[in-house]
Amino acid sequence: MLIKVKTLPCSKEEGVVQLGKDAFKVSVREKPENGAANARAIELLAFYFGVPAGKVHLIKGAHESHKIFDILD
């Protein structure tokens, strides 16, 4: 399942909010340096969807705030 994600690095609170059918907002505490924010976003999405982190793949937008993730079942 492909989803669109708006990431918000350096947030005070972490969490995942569903904005639409396939659109989400992910807030992470990590800075957007060396992939730390992306890695934390993957962990939060995995927890939200109840899958292992290895089944969440960043498809597009590694260096942007708007990303596309693939969640494998």
C-alpha cells in the first residue's frame, strides 16, 4: 500500500495523524540530518500500521518533507 506522508522534523511531540485515505502527517523529534528523521518516521509508521519496520519502505522524497512510503502486508 502506497501512502503520502508529510514529515515534520524537530517536533515537540511525536505521532502519526491520518489526513485522508492515503495521506498522513508524521511528527518526529529528530533533526533531518543523516536520515535520522526518516528512520524515526519509518519506526512510527511501522508501529501505527502494526508491521515490522522492515516492511516500511521510503520510495520517494528522502530529502524532502513530502514523501511516499510503501507499507508491505
